[in-house]
Amino acid sequence: MSLFGIGGTKKISSELTLGDKTVQVPKLTPVKWKELFEVVDRLPHLFFTVLSTNGQDDFVATLVAAINLAMDEVVKIVAVLSGLDKDYVQENVGTDEIVEFLIAVVEKNRLQSVAKNLRSLLPKSTQ
């Protein structure tokens, strides 16, 4: 499975390196979701905007804009999901590692499919 054409058919890794630490790619349980949303302000909207973006070029542009707008919140999210200290993530983890980690979390938890299914629950607008 690939996210917006990124990664091809590469197997999703259950472990990644952030800085010099190896972390598990977490399963997003209801408890983890609650922890996650306690540390974010504007990212839920940006998160679903990125997930709903079609095409690799649009995805990359949307992701870069979202990261620029909310890097502090992205760092908090990575800290919560990885179990690492926020200051460690901010000072030792590269942007490429952050993006790779977040993509792995999205793919492992099939969040693209989850977003699509959630959209199908919304009432259809009348024209």
C-alpha cells in the first residue's frame, strides 16, 4: 500500500529511527487518539486536508504548507506517537525522519481509508 503514490509497494516498517533512537510505529488506539488531540490546536484540519489531497504533486505541496504552518504541533505529535521527549524531537530528529514516521503511522493505521469512510458518513449536500 502506498500513500499518494509515495513508497510504492514497500512493506510498512514497524520500527523507524528518529535521531539516534529506534521507535515503534504505533497503532492508533482510542487512548492514543485522545493523547494526540490533547496536544494539537490547528492540526486536525490540516491533517485531514493532507489526507484528502489527491496526486503526488498536490500532496507534497499541501504537506510542505502544513508542516510550515504547524511545525511545533508536528513535533508534539511525533513526541506523543513515538514516546520521545518533545525537546529531543525538536533538536535531534530531521524533517525527513518526521515525514517518514508520519507516513508510516498513516499507512500502518490505514488513515487514508479511515478518512474516506468518515466522509461517507457525512450527509450528502443538496445542490
